[in-house]
Amino acid sequence: MSVLILTSEQDATADVVVAKLNGRGVPVVRLAAINSPGRAALSSEYTHGTFHGYLSTGSRLVCMRSLRSIWVRRPGIPASGVAEPSEWPTDESSQLLYAMLRCTDARWMNHPDAATRARHKPWQLRVAQHSRLPVPATLITTCPQAARDFAARFPELVIKSLSGTEPQDPHGVLPTSRGGPDAAFAAVSFGPTLLQRRVSKRADIRLTAIGNRFFAARKAAGPDLDQSEVDVPYADSTAPWQPVYVPSSIGDGVRAYLRQAELFYGSFDFAEDDYGIWWFLECDQSGQFGFVETETGQPIAQAIADWLTSPGPAEASAHKLPSPRLPSALPNTAASVVGGSSLDH
């Protein structure tokens, strides 16, 4: 049984996992969707009540029935690497590739539908709230008056675009910055703007979740950032990443988040405040983990290889279990998990 990894040809993070799988003798097929059609070819046949699908890339020919798992890492846009890319081959190739893969019994990390939904920041915030994860007060708006009212209630804000990328045009859009009631909120009318209560943090937390295994790392915060550096991740500290225990309430919340989002992989970013509370910032369904593994020695790539090669029925049905009872308050003490310890569903 083979493992299919959908990612670019230059993906060092995937390279580490491929090496782990090769070390176990597990057949691995790596596909950059941008190369199909072209260097990768697909074929799907439906006859006499049966389905037969094939994928060829380089010298490899793989039957869809032989796939045990699919890791949707950084797949890229199908057919965008062809000689004359356009909307037509992209749409056609996307339909064929993902329809074929959906016809298999392979497990997904993560399913394309779940991955697409998980990218939306407003949806993430609501799922985090439902999961009892602490979420800083946040407003996403195109209404200047709503922004002014919010700033009056929460004077210390981080202001940025909804996607987190710096706007290039129009020039009137608010840049990523700190702000308060005196900010020029008229600019939010140019496009959706995210205003979030600023957490006075003492550390950054990166929690990588793989199935029911958690790898949490902590990086102590350095001196306060200036206005121009407010949204540069981890740039304010030269402290090393170190493994850290996960508070039991956060562990429960992350499990609930993964279940609701139908994810088997997620990179969670938290800001730890002066009281030790971990505030949810976001969850990247295909986030990087190499920098954490390098500094902490946590076997994250190994855990991904474990998941991709495990039989899976029990874990694959985990999302159908009832949601766990979650505590009504956040304890200040660390509890249940460190590094790659398992959390039982």
C-alpha cells in the first residue's frame, strides 16, 4: 500500500517525512499538482459498476486502490505549471484529480473540503470558541464606526488584513499595526479589516497536532515590539523553542477543534499571557513544523509517518465520537501532555 503526498517539488518539510517513510520501506508517490497534465498523468475509468483509477508520475504508475493514505501538504494549483496555464485546464485537472482521490478508501491528512474550510480565519475563531479555547476579543469589519466602537471598548489593538497579508492596493488600507481609539478607522471601508485585542504575551506557543498526538513548544517573548514589527512571528525573541506541557483545558479544546474541523493535522499558534493563559490566534491546517523539530528534537515527522502508515479505521472514525466534556474554567496548572504523548479520545 502506497502513501500519496500532494506537495511541491521543493518542500523541505515533506522531504523529512518522505525519508522516514522510505526508511520503513513504504512506497511513496509524490505529486505536484501543478504538473498535471504534463509530467503527471491521470486516468479514471467507470465501467460495469466498477471504478479504476491510475496516476503516473515519472517512472511510477499507481493504482488508486493501492493508496492507504493521502497527505495534502502544499498541493499547489492543478495545471498551473503547464506551458500555457489558464482557467480551463486548472478546472478540468482539479475535477479529475480530486474526484479520483475521493473515490479511494484512503485516509486524508487533511481532506480537501476540510482543508479549504479551515483556511478561513473568521470560521477558525468561531470553532475555537465552540471548542472552549480562549479567543481574544476580535472584530472583522468594513464599517469604520463599528471599528471605532470596538476600539473604545478595547483600546490596545492589533490591526491587520483579514488574510494576514499586507495590502498593496488601495493605498488607503490600514497596514498591520497596533492601534487604539485614535486610529484612522475610515480606512477599513477599503476591505475587511481584523481588529483584535492585543495580548500582552510572555511567550509564543506552537502546538502541532497529528491525529491524537500533540507536540507543544514554547518560545519566551523578548522586549516589546515596535509598531512596524507587530506582526512578525517570533521575531522579538532570540530564546530557543523548548518542549512544554499542554494545560488539560487546552488539550481538550484542541481535540474538540480538530473534531469539529475534521482535521487530522493542525499547527496551532497561541500567545501565553502573564497569567499563563494560552490565547488562540490561529490554526494552520498545513503549517510548518521543521523549525520546531530542529530546535526541540520532538519527533513530529516520525509522528506524521506513523499516522500515514497506520491502519486507521479506529482513528478515522474518531471525528464521529461525541464531543468530550470540557471544563468551564481554565486551570493555571499544566497537566496532561508533553511532546508526543497521546491523548485518548
